[in-house]
Amino acid sequence: MLHIFTKKNIQQYINFRKGERKLGESVITINPEKSIQKALKESPAKYVIIGISEDIGVQMNGGNAGTHTAFTAALKAFLNIQDNQFLSGESIVILGYLEYAKAQKDFNPSNREEGDVIVRQIDTDVSELIQSIVAADKTPIIIGGGHNNAYGNCKGTSLAKNSPIHVINMDAHTDLRHLEERHSGNGFSYAMTEGYLEKYFIFGLHENYTPQYILDKMENSENIAYNTFEALEVRNTLDFSSELKRAENL
């Protein structure tokens, strides 16, 4: 379920201080009476922040619960940043968040079939929301949830642009695990298989977190490339700036 934020929702996170203006005092909200795409299209803001309150995808991948709280924690910090000449809240819409409280409460990680159904529903919700944001010519910023939501981000963007997209993922993990139940470790696998993602570069991959079958898969693909954190920052065998250009030109 999507909860759309009002100014009143945002004010509860702001630590007001006389003589200062915080981002939370100037960020934009939308008119809930209008469709999301229409309301965003009319907004002068460039960026749209949304939250996803779930960690079911993480638990399905054997990870620790907790990412469902990330959006609230982030807002408490972000909305109290100073609004000044370097960053204005008027360039940002705080749209709201997708909430899955009942599914979170009832979820049993050992029930793979149930988890798959829930994560696929989250996929649908995320992709539809991202499609509306991108179709309104805005840039979505997602906070919270598992990295399973990379799939909905890729799908929604691809559908809005009517074309497969290219992605640079700055991450310790590839999220290219097997096409099994949906979880936080196979979002990019599904996005590539289903044609939403064409070229994919993983920047700063951690060598000790990557299974050999995924390394083999990447080596045998013309559309996937990567570098590792160890090569960049430990062994210093790769130059950071040069690798940024390589990622952009894949």
C-alpha cells in the first residue's frame, strides 16, 4: 500500500531552529487528489524520494531483517539537512512510502512459496510506481527495502522509456543469483532475463562475496562487466577514474 506524504507528515521529522531553514521546511509534497504521474508532471522538482518498508526480500536471501526501518531513519537525518545555496528542498518531492506491515508480521522465511508470492507483489508495486515517476520526467530515489527492489526499479524505468536500460551498480554484490524464488540476490538476474536490463556494470564488487558461477557468468557475457574493491583500493591495480569511464562506456 502506498502512503502519500503531506506537509504534516514531514513536519514530525524536523528539528526546527530559529534563523535556519531545513530541507524538510521546503521539500515538496503532491496533491493526493491527482494521479501521481499528473501531480509530479506539474511539480517543478527534479527528484522524487520514495520509501519501501519491507525486508522480506532480504530474509528470502538469507539476510538479516531490518531494512524495513531504513526510510524512517533516513528521513530523520535528511530532512534536517540545511536548505541553502548548495541544495534546496524545492528540487525534491517526498512522495511517501510503500508499506507491507501485515506481510512483515506474518512472514515465515522458511515458507519459500509464500515469500516468492509476496516479493513478486512488491515487484509489481515498485515497478508501477517507478514507471509513473520516470514517465513524469523525474528521477526516483528509493530508500529502504531489500535490493530485490532493484528489479522493480529496472522494470519501471524500462517500461517508462519503452527500452531496456543500462545500469551501473556500486555494490559489494552482483545480485545475479539463480532464477529461483524472488529475493534480494537475484533482482538483476530477472531484469536481464526479462529484457528490462541490457548492459550491467558492477562497480566495487567484493571478491569474497561472489560465487564462482557468477564470476564465470560475467566473464562469458558481453553485456556484463565489473571491477572489484580489492583491485581498486587494496591492490591498486585499477585506476578509479579510468574505471568510471569504462563503466560509462560499456
